[in-house]
Amino acid sequence: MDRSLAINLARVTEAAALASAKLMGRGDKNEADQLAVDAMRRMFDTINIDGVVVIGEGEMDEAPMLYIGEQIGHSTEGCIKVDIAVDPLDGTQSVANGYPNAISVVAVAPRGCLLNAPDMYMEKIAVGPKAKGVIDIKASVKENILNVSRALNKNVSEITVCVLDRERHKNLVQEIRQAGARIKFITDGDVLGAMNTCFEEANVDILLGSGGAPEGVLAACALKCLGGEIQGILLPEDDAQIERCKKMGVDLDKVYTTDDLVKGNEVAFSATGVTYGELLAGVKYLDNNKATTETIVLRAETGTVRFIKSIHQLDKKPRYAK
């Protein structure tokens, strides 16, 4: 893929972050999400791609958002055809309640390379490059923690497991504690939780637990670029979700690996901080109608990791930051 596309993705996530961050702590997660969606769609319309959303926010008749199957981008003759995975605001509750680690995120890959994941839960385990190859989602929590501790040359008591703070994880939390590892709870955003396993400063060694399957594909895109690993198993909750899986051609008995979730190495990924986090600073609004953002841009093909700190003059781009 054209390497300039990765930088254009940064403009997409920056626009969504700038728009939604204005609602931090104001209690309206739906409006924050809508602002992010609108800004992201407008920016995508300036990029010369023939894009199809394969990871979005429901079907066309279910969501006024960036829906699965939507065609986006400024398509011209001969432009690249890509799959697009989006979460305009990963962490809507975090923004609404003024909590950390909300991000705007997007990934692209050549057409047919991203798993068309249904909107349901997925059990996940993710690690960074140093623990790649030692995890097994079918193994016990204790066994995975022990294997990661050996790979990282750490005591089990020094291993930090990232877990979404949900009632459904009560037994998982008990198993982690019995194994002797530490736990870092997050309120939202397991895409960033998975990414944090690849950065020592984030102080996360493993991500465990269930979260959205679409977020699993986005996390796989990031980990493919960063050299980490993710495994996932789909968790349908009712007959309707099972039927949806059948229609989409996904296998409920399969352990989905990083390479199953995103094929090949022509993957580009961008995430911009919306609220403050350990990896990405959130949007900061300055005087004289300015704002700052911090974005991570990744390319699997080259392994490049870019952190982009930007200063935006908002009155010069009213279309993207109203």
C-alpha cells in the first residue's frame, strides 16, 4: 500500500478525537460517539481510496454510524481497494465520565484481508513481541501467566494482567489472583489494552478476558504492526448471534490467531488519544482556538512506529472540529 495512506489515517483519527473530546465528562456518550463518527466520515471523504467498512457499528439499518458494508473514501479510477476497520470512539463511557484511555482508531488493509467480525463478544489473550509464541487461549490462566513470566524473565508476582472491569470477569480475576499476578483494571478500550502489552512504559504484560470481536480485529491490526500476538474465540450469546456467524462465514469452534484476523503485512493503523492515557495523551484545548493531539501510526510492512504530536488551529479547519 501507498505509505502516505498511513499518515492520512492520522488525519482521520485526529479529526474524530478533536470533535469528541469536547464532550469529556459531560455524560453523553452517544453524542460524543456521533461527533467522532461525523468528523471521521468527513475526513475519509478527502482520501483517495475505494474503502469498504468491514468493522463498524452495525448494519446499515441498525446504525447511523460507520456501518458494516458502507463504502467510504474519495474513490477514483485506479485507486486502491481496501478493507477498513473503524472505532471512531473506543471508550465512549470513558469520554462521558471523564476517565482515561479513550481513543479514536482506524486500520486499513487490502480488500479481503480483514476478518468481517460480527458484533459480539470474543474471548481474547494478547501479548507483546517478547511473549509471542508462548500463549495458548485454550490453556489455563495460570499456565499462560507462568509461560509469559518465563518469556519476559520476570517473577509471576511482577506480571501485570490487563482486564476490563466487568462483572463477567469475576472468575477470571479470581484465577489471576490465585496465580499470583497483578491486575490492571480498565473501564473501556481493550484495543489500547492489547497495544499496551507492546510498550514497557504502559506496564502491561498480558491482556485477558472478553470484549468486542470488532475490537479484537482492530487490536490484531495493531499487534501485527508491533510484533505482538492475539488469539480469540467468538462467544455468541443467543441463537440470533449464532445464525449471524453462519451468514458471515465465521467458525465458532476456531481459535482465531493474529494472521486469521488480519492477513498479510500490508496493514496500516492509526489511533489518536481522546482522553489522557499512559500511551497517548488526550486532546488538550489551548487558547486562541488551538488544540494538541497525540497519535500513534503503525505500518506492518516496514515495522515503523510513529508518534505524532500535532498542534491544530481549529478555526482553519471548521469542517473537522466544530
